[in-house]
Amino acid sequence: MTGLTLPRVLIPESKIKQRIQDLATEITFDYRGKELTVICVLKGSFIFFADLIRQIDLPISCEFMGVSSYGNKTASSGEVKMTLDMTEPLNGKHVIIVEDIVDTGLTMQYLVNNLKARKPASLKICSMLVKPESLKCDVEIDYVGFKLGKEFVVGYGLDHAGRFRQLPYIGIVENEH
Ligand code: 5GP
């Protein structure tokens, strides 16, 4: 990260680790006796996903989907585009969508509608971050890591114009002068 001003820490690595452990324990309990299909929504959730699934004590299958809504902007365009679809059918499976952040909720609404049509036995949502004040549609997030205000955050998988995904914490980019 040489030559860049590092984002200010909002949620430190230790807090993220602890929260992921709690979420994984809750999921393991809720789905005991079942097999689980977990869907990683690329790109932003890849780090959260990798850390979360390694703490879940259940037989799981991992799937990957790509959606894009923002381009390089920091405000939702409201348009959602699928950039990668998964390879396996979801029919009759217990599915959790693992997302990095729910802002307006439009991406999640699109995903839920798309995946419900594939007739899973159950469908739940886990998001590392949620911005309740920004929600524009009625999506219920079953497992929430942290609630935020309206600030734009980076790190731990989240980017700003392609940068900062590898930061081990969640931070805020200070105004660039
Ligand atoms: P929504 O459709 O809920 O408005 O937006 C979802 C997507 O917007 C997320 O998957 C993420 O890619 C992007 N997004 C929303 N808020 C933030 C933020 O604070 N930081 C970053 N890096 N991306 C965000």
C-alpha cells in the first residue's frame, strides 16, 4: 500500500473476527442436521465468505455469483447486472446468500428474486454490513455482521474504484484533497 493514505479504521480486524465467529455459531446451530449451500457474491464478499465458511461446522457446498451495480461510483446506480452465474442447480437446497454490504438493498432484491425462481428448499441472507437508513426496498437480512450509517466504507473485500480490498479492517476513505 506504499504511497497511499490508508483509510481510517472504523471496524478493527479483531472485532470482525469475533463477529464472524458469532455468526458462524448461529448458522451452525440454525442448520444443524442439514446440508448448506452458501453463495459468495463476488467480488466484495470473497474475504468475508472465506472467513465465515471456515467457522461453520456443517457439510457445505460453495457457489459463486458475480453482480455489479456501481462501476466506480460511490452511489447506487439502481441497475444490477449479473456478471457470473453459478454452475449448480439450487432446487431443494438450503441456501444462504453471503453478501459484503447491503446499502439500498436493490442488489439483494435482484438476487433474491433470481434465486427464489430456482426453487431452493430455503433461502436466507447473511451480510457482513448493512446500512439500514439507506434501504429502499423490503429485504430482510437474516444474519447481520454490523450495522452502519450512510458512510462509504472500504477494506475487508470492499473496494473504492478497485482499491483497498486487501485491508484487514473496515475503514473510511478520508476526503482526498
Ligand atoms: P445496494 O444494491 O444494496 O445499493 O448495493 C450493494 C452493493 O453496493 C454492494 O455489494 C457493494 O458492492 C456496493 N456498496 C454499497 N455501499 C458500499 C460501501 O459503503 N462501500 C463499498 N465499497 N461498496 C458499497
